[in-house]
Amino acid sequence: MARRVQAEARVPALSVAVHRADRPLWTFQVGEGVDASSQLRMGSITKTFTAVLVMQCRDDGLLDLDDQIARHLPVKAHGELTIGRMLSHLSGLQREPFGDVWDTMQAPDVEGLLGQLDRAEQVLRPGQRFHYSNLAIALLGHLVGRLRGGTWEEALRERILEPLGLHDVAVTPQRPVVGYQVDAWSDYAHPEPPDDFGAVGPAAQLWSTAADLARWAAFLADPRGMDPNGTVLAAATVEEMRVPQAITEDVLWARAFGLGLILHPQPGGERVVHVGHDGAMPGFLAAAYGRIGGSGTPKALGVASLGSSGTAGEILELPHELLAAVAEHDPADIAPWVPGPQAPAQYRSVLGRWWGEGFEYAFSWRDGTLYARAVDAPAKRPPAVFAPVDGQPDLFRTVSGRETGELLRLTRDEHGTVVRMHWATYRFTRGQEAFDGHRF
């Protein structure tokens, strides 16, 4: 698949990698002047690193996503924009810094970026619709540096790259590959001049090997598997970043944007999402995505594709094709079922079928956890999952699936048997009942 993309899309150098928890890391390179240690530009995939740095600050109590940026960064204009909207490209701020940076190829320094911010336009009303902004993410990167008492680059190295062992992700590469613009009508590949994105670096500056970028994609898909102690970011926070904030295409509704992450729902009957980001810089295209959900998907599955062509869009599609191919042709091994202990005595009367809102639900206990699903739901639809509330044995919190966040309250008779439940305040009974209590 990689060879076909390189040949048909005419990519001077292509590097790809697949990371999964249950197999050795797989990498492959094809083209001139590239091997497994070569670093290529990842472009806007950089934004996913900056987004994690922002969420680290949030979790550490240094900011709130509803804070206006002026609360944490001295800005001459647009200080009313909130961090959360900027992170999800809903701020309405113009795409690039003031000036023709793509003509001059001269990006401003931090002083210049902030000094000319009053000349940047608010092109849309905040929250109106998705509008991609390198400027917004760059500002958030410098906000992080300020809050951490240093620079964005220092925070990146100390708080992400070193803890995760991503030693080949770098602002300044040691083993760079040359990027090219390939002539549409001949085989000539014109080398693009190297460039430094300056103060806009938090949006697009980074380089990486395919191996390290695939590991990063695996972290975005499976933080518990890649960072079990939550050293970089709590798994629940990564999951929060994957909640859609905006649809990126008004008509197609083909993908969404979370908090710094692109979400690609995949076709088919299963609920499968690819999470990550695309990237483009002069002479380079890249994409890195992890796969969530679906039968056959291994844990910590991430793919990266980096190419030294600024025009071969097939580079961006290759990770999605590879992720699907892995799940289909080399799926995760199926673990054998083994008997387990009984459900705790106090919850056994919860198990079985219940009626709520005129529909029937099945409650079960698996691996020490309470689950529920509609009886007529498709088998591949994820169930609701509950966790007990500390100190309140008859109260559960829904932690995923239907009614996430809502409470499940148990009511017992004089013998301690659960005879009624309330889930998100809706009454659940063993037999079908109307809302007025009529029993069928």
C-alpha cells in the first residue's frame, strides 16, 4: 500500500509506521534519501501537541477553557476570545498572522506576533462555525509557555516528549529529509527551501520520524495503554479532547473537530473513529491517526504517514487505509472467555431485564462492572457503563454510553431486593409501566 502511494502519487520519499500494543512496531520507507531514522515535517499535527499542553494546564488548575485569553496572555486585541473556542477552531479569528507570510516565508517572532495582533481580523462571530486558525493555536502555545514560566518548546520537551520517550520529535531536526514541490507535467521535483515558522511554531513547526509519530497517534487513541499512569495527561482528559465540538464541513458532515483533534468517523455498521490530525508545510504532507472502536482493532493502534511532497494528497489518506487494513487483515487476537466471580450479593437483584420509558433494557455484571443496553439495540452498539458512587452503595454514575454523567438510583423493598430504579430520573421497573403507573 505504501509503495503504491509513493509510485502513483510521485512522492520523492515516504515514511510510514504502524504501532499496536500486541505486535512489534512496523515501519517502512520508500524513495530516495529516507530511512527509519529520517525526520520529516509533520506540519499541523504539531497542533495536537499544543492542545495536550493546554489541557495539562487546565488539569493543573492554571486555566479554564472558558477563560478569555487576555486573562493569561497580554494581547492588544481579541482578548475576549475563550481558550476553548480557540482550541476547537470556533474563535472566528483569521487563519494566519497579519501579513503575507506565505509570500515572504518570514514568520513573525513572538514580539511581532503579539504586537500586530490588533491588525488581525475577526472574520466570523465566535462560536458561529468552524474556521481553521493557525494564529489561534500559535497564541495558545505561547500562553502555555507563559503559564509554565518558559517557552512553548521547553514545555513541549519537558511535559510530553521526554515522558513519552518521543526523542525524534523535534523543533529543529537532526536528520531532516528535503521537501519538494513535484511538477504536475513532468517528473521534476523542485526542492522547497527550508523555513522556520517562528512564533507560529506551536501550530506547525515540528518534525518527526514515522515511528515516533505513530506512537503519538496511539497515545491519542489509547492513552491508558500508552500512558497508564497518566504522566502526560489523564486518560479521561484525552477522551474529553475527542468529544466533537464542531463539524468541519457544512454540507457533508464527514468529520468533526474536538479540542485540538480531528475526528474521522469511518463507514460501516460499527462505531469506529480515527482520531488525530493532518499536516502540510512547503514540500511536505503528513497524517497521524489512531483507531478507536470496532471489532479487530488492537489496543494502542496508531499510524503515521509522512511524505516529502507538498502535493500528494494520497499521503493523507494512507493512514486511514492502513488502520482499516490492520483491523481487517491482522485483527487483535481474541482473548478466551473465562468464568468469573458472581456479582456482589447486594447487586444481584439488579441484573436482568427492566422497563423504562416504554422500552426494555438488560442490566448485566461483567468483569466487576455494571452494564446496561437496550434489548433491541444492535449488538455492536456500546453499552452504558456504571461506576458506584463512593459511600453510597445504592447510587451509580453512568461513565460511558447512554446517559453519560447521569445517576442510576436503586430502590429496595424491606428484604433488600431492588424493586425499582431511576436512571437520569426516569423510572425503571421489572414490568412494563406507563408514565402514570399503569401496569400492562
